[in-house]
Amino acid sequence: MKNTYYISISKTHDNHILHNATCRIYSENKEDMILIGRYEQLVIALGISRNNFRKVIPCVQCILKRRHYNISSPRITPVPVRHFPE
């Protein structure tokens, strides 16, 4: 699934911030954003944005929170082992 990525023109703590199109910060500040493109992987979007701007970090609210939710391991219950009779 491809996501649309935007980068902020203004700096926050000396860094530009990469946002997803579903980000609340992006929807409030559309005039301050530049479209980077649609990519399947965050690494590609970060690489392209770092070619244009030197210091770029992903948004904590829209990108990192979603990645942490998707990467977290599902809760798996242990399955009992059945041994053969001796």
C-alpha cells in the first residue's frame, strides 16, 4: 500500500519533518508542506526528502506511532506440546 508523504518547509528544532497525508499536523498546515510523492516504504520517502533537505526526521504522531503499532508483536499464547506415549 502506497502512502503519500509531505515535508514541512519550516524547521522544527533545526529539522524538517516528514508527514503522512493522514497526519493532523499536515491538515492544519497545508501551506507549509511540499509533496514528496507516493511510496510503499518510509525509507524511500526519507531518502528522497533528505536529498532535498539535509536534516529530515519522520513525524512522531503520524509515522512513528503507526510504525510502532504495526511492528509490535502480537500476543501469542503458548501451545502445549503433546508427547507421544512411551
